[in-house]
Amino acid sequence: MAEEHRERREPTVKAGRPLEAIGRAARFEADDASGRELWRLPREDARVAGRLVSLGESGVGGFDEHGEDDDGVWLVRRASTRRLDAMKKGERRAWREAIALVRDVARALDACERAALFPGALTTAEIAEQDGRAWIEADALVAAMVGAAGEASATGGTPRLGGKTPPPTWTPPEQAAGAPWDGAANRYVLGLVAYRSIAGALPFGGAGLRHALDDSAEREPPPFDDAIARELRPGVQSFVLSMLAAEARARPRDAASIATRCDELLNDARRAPRALAAPARESRATAKPRASTPIAAHRAASPRSRARVLAYVLPLAIGAVATAALFAAAPSPAPPKPKPSILPLRLAGTTAADCVSCHAREVAEWERSVMAHAAKSPLFGALESAVEEQIGRDARCPNGAGVLRKSGGDVCRDEKSGLAVTGTGGEHWCVSCHAPGENSRATGGGAMPAWSALGSAATRAPLRDLLPAATMEGISCAACHTTIGPVALHASRAGGAAYEGNPTWT
């Protein structure tokens, strides 16, 4: 059988001082002082070399050349001009530069995720840069591919790179609680990279650092300072904070979605309208000579000629001016530009996600408040259910009357008077405040079914199982900002001043 044909060519760099070997790979400094490295592998590792270069093209490992010569397989690993851990204390980057860095690293992580490879724990020492391009060196993955056992695996594990673990301030909450390091952890660290690059510091410090190191604490990152936030394009802050959500399910689902969002932010910024440049004024040195005018010719003429010209031109000029004054129409004023129509905020269909691009700080504070969990609180749900199921219970109404729910055709009735008990305490009394979007006039209210004492059990479920997703935000941004009406003081019957609430709110 004929021997398989392989490309044989000399490496582009010559071997210099030997470096420490990794697995089956012998390493050498390049003799041209460029900082690059020449790696040598056995001939049977030609496919490994090809895969390392393929990963290098995606931003993983840093290898960009390989080949085969008489001594075996060789690879060239590029040198970085800077690593991210070299950033000085307080050093910041422009948001576009920071987002471009995050995009490059996200593309590298995406290449690993698509290939079912784990690159090791992402640290700032692993992020290398050169000529505006960033990549991850992924030493743990490279070491495993060239036969250094125990450095990395396809499924992750507790990271140990060079005998060190990532510092606590760069550790995601799940891993701080003991979970194995995985791709989701690397995406969280990428959010820390974005925050650190833009703000010049990590999100947790001082007392916040002690809170961050508490394994049992749920850590929500603080928004950027106002001075920094004003420099950002709308959407950048909310994107960075989403990568640092305390719950993993609230973060971007994969590295590809992070890279895509980075491209959207950068492309939108490039398409932003620019101010029109003012027309350049013509300098005297480059000004072209103007055409000769009658006045100029008149000035250059002799005194006798000027008199003759003046006697001829003056009556014509006076006549022209008079004619223009009599018959010229007055210039019509420019029509006023129509003002843009801005629709008022509506409770129906308005969520916190619609506000977060401009009001990230306020939304982040609201998400941690009891108002955001007004409809989802298990304590509230249990209390409301107990009230509905216990009041008005009798032999003919074994499941309770639903005294605070909406009444329908199947209601519980008082045994003596025959009056309906269902809804007598106020239909949707609890819903009105805990889920205002469901019972407000703005929504046209009423997606919840009426209470049924004897019918389907689904009508007697807790509120959070019956409310639609649109009203599960509880007391949302829109709930407060659409609550308007005449709020004032008026004379009470007792002779004093009484508070008049908002009569337009149900």
C-alpha cells in the first residue's frame, strides 16, 4: 500500500532555547526573539497538530502554523503582546474595545462548546491579545491533547492550572458552592472580564466582597456607576449584568449567543448617525478669481465713462427695485415639522425587559424587591389559597367559597339567605394589588377563571398557577408609572383635610 502523502516543509521559525516539555511535545523558543514557540511532536501526532491549528483559527490555543519535515511534526504558537491579567489597578477600556474583547473570547469558547471540548478554567492569565485580536491559550486543553494526563477533560472538573485555582473573586457562585467547573462557569467569568474592563474594577469589593465570598449568598452584581453608565450605548450595561446573574438559567445560554449580542452592539454603534461636517471655507490663498461684475468694471472706468454708465444704469436699478417691491410675493414660512408621536406607557404588554436598556440600575433594584415577587411569593400564594378554601366551607361547598375570587355560574350560597358567598369579600381583592396587570383597566382585565366550588379543580389553583405570564411580574415598572389620577387633599366631614387617592385605579 502506498504511503499516505503528507505535506513536508520546513518550519517558519528556527528552534532556540529549549523549554519545558509538555506530554509528548518538545518546546523551543523561536530564535528570532519574536516570543513565538516551536513545538515538536512525534510523526503519529500529525492529526493532533492539524486539530490544534484548526482550534487556533477559532481563537483557542494560539497555534497558527503546522507541517511535517524529516524530524517529525512541528507547530508554531504565536506570541501575545499582552495578557488580561496585566491590566493595572483601576485601568479601564472604552466600551467598544471591551465588547470586542468579549466577542473574541466568546467565539473561542463557542468553538470549544461546539466541539464538546473543555478548555479549562477561564482566567485573565489565559486571555492573550495581539494587534487588536484576543484568544484563549487554553493550556489545560492543549496539554491534554498532547498527552499530559490530568490537565483537562471534555466534561470539566475542578481546575488546577499550574498548581493554582482561580481566585475567589473570579469564581462563579455555583463553583464557590462546590459545583464542578464547566462551560457555564467560563461564561460567567467572561461577564466578569467585561465588567472589569469597562468599570476598572470587579463588581464586588469591600463589604460586597465578603458577601461575594459567602458560598450560600445569592450574588446580584451592582450596576455601573452613573458616570460610567452614561458613557455606554444603551443595552451594554444590561448585557454585561445578564452574564453575571446569580442564577445560571438567567444568563446567556451559550457562548454563541454572547458573541452574537456583542456583534449587535458593535454594529449598532457603527450605524449611529454622525454629525454632518460643516462645509470648508475657501481660503484666500486658494480662492479662485471671481468673474468681473458691472460694478467692478464701472470702478475701473474713467470718470467720464462712469458718469455715462451711471446715468444709464441708475434708472434701471430704481425701476427694478420698485417692481420687485410691488409684485414680489412675500416668502411663505416653512411648515412646522411634525412632532413625533409618543404613545403613553401601557400596563398591558409592558415588561421590565422593555425598560432595562435605559434603566438598568432601576430594573436591577426592582428585581431584588418584594414588588417583583408579589405574585410569585409562595407565602402569599399559600395565604390566599387558605382564605379561599376555608371561608364558607360546608357540606354543599366542600372546597370553600372563594370569597376573594371572581364569582361565576357555580357559586357557594349562604344556607339561610341563599345569597352568593363567592366574591362577597371583593372579587380579585388580592389580585388587584399583587398582580395589578391582571385586574387593571388598562388590560381590559380578566384572564383568570371564575372560582368554582364544585367544578374543575383548575379554577381553585393558587394564583401563580392561574395568572398569565404577562401579569406575573407583580408590581412592575409599568404598574407604578401608569398609576395616575387626581391625588389631592379635600375637606373631610370632620372638618379637617383628608387624602384623596387615585380613583382611576381598580
